[in-house]
Amino acid sequence: MSFSSSSSSLTLGLLVAGAWLGATGAQAHGDTAHTGGLASAPSAQVAAPFDIVHTRVRVDGRHAVFHMAVSGRAGSSKPARSGQLAGSQVFSYVWPTTLDPAEVGFEPKSGVLAFAVTAHPDFDDTPLFDENGDGDPANDGELWHSHWVVLQPDAACGKDMLKVVDIPEGSTPLLPATWPGLPLLIDSPGYSPLFRGASVEVRVPLANAAALAQARHDGVTAALRVNASVHSPLLCVVDVFKVASGNLSLPARVER
Ligand SMILES: [Ca+2]
Ligand SMILES: [Ca+2]
């Protein structure tokens, strides 16, 4: 299968009306643990658990550390359970990057590679993990968990909106070993998101941490929705709560 989009062609500024700060290295919320990265002004227009004030990605040895802080309590808001997969909601903390999706096992140049922490009470997409420890690996979606996803714009999701890239029936793209079996470019690698007050952080092993060190990133909080008829596009971004940069320009350097 072939893909044509690239991260450099992202023109998704219409997604949000947010304050464009463009500043890196600034301090927005007075926490010395939140140095560097991308600072964003708090906004009364955004629900506090998704009101990004600081986004940072750093390389620590063989690991990437994805960090985000919000003006409220991170992780305290989840979608209401709808009782069915079709049309159900996903809430997310997302770090779009300039990394090639091939770095984590997807097809090269298949879209924008993003790390994401999500919760969605109506389905489980971590078949290898039992996050709630009840012996059933298929009932954990409401607990926050991590993904790699490949994103592309799709007008079917709304003007200038993104989707998780679908896998057309019959095609066999390269996929990570922990791909959960959904017809999407999504990985469920099982790395635990750690919530501490206003922040969420995930430590992620990377075979090629050197590539990450050259990358840039952004921070996004958003709701996604499963297609009402469970057809492609299967998983659209439908409501962007906030973009750290204000314009999804992925301006922040990964730190070492
Ligand atoms: Ca599970
Ligand atoms: Ca379980």
C-alpha cells in the first residue's frame, strides 16, 4: 500500500482557535519539573483536565519520555459510557511528532506518527494487557493506556480534521508486533501512563532513540469518535480541545 502524506504538509491550523505562543523554553506554571518544552497559556475556554499548559518530549538513554501538564487534574475526565462501540467516544492526550512511522514498525511515511494516551469506556484495544487486573484482557478501555497512532487528514472526518489511518481490507501494511488487530495504523504497546496531579507522563522504549532526538513535536488534547457505522474512516478526531502550539506546527524540539 502506498501513502502520500508527510508531516511537513500539515496545515491544520484551522483545527483550533488557540493562542499562538510559539515560545519554547518558557515557564507557564511555575513548576520546576516542567522546564523546557512548549509552554501554552491556560485557557478558560478549555476544560481544565485538557487545558494544556506544558508539553515536553525528552530522550533519556534508550527511552522517550512524553510529558504533558494541564491546568486541571490530568486524566480526571473520561467519556461517558454509551454501551456500544459504534459512535463511541475516545478522550486523548496526544504528542504528534515528526518521527517517521517506520521508527516504531509502521510503513515508512504513512502519516504523522503520534504517541497518545487514551480512555474509552466502550471498547478495549489492548488485547495483550489487563490494565484493571481482573483476569480479562478485553475490558480495560476505560482506564488510561498508551498507543502509537499514525494520523492523516481526512475530509470525511470534517474539514481539516485528522483520523487514525485505516487499513483497507485486503492490504497488509507493516505493523508493530503489538498491533492490537484493529484495521487501523495503531499500536498498543502497553507502556503505563503515570498521572500525577496536573501531569501525565509516559516512558517509552525506542530502538532508535537517536532518531527521536532529531525530531520535533507538539501536544494535543482531543476527542475522537468511532464511526457510527463502524466503517472507514473508523476513528476520526472530532473535537480538538487544545493544541499546545496553537497551530499544530510541531515546533518543539525533543530534548536530551
Ligand atoms: Ca486490555
Ligand atoms: Ca481486564
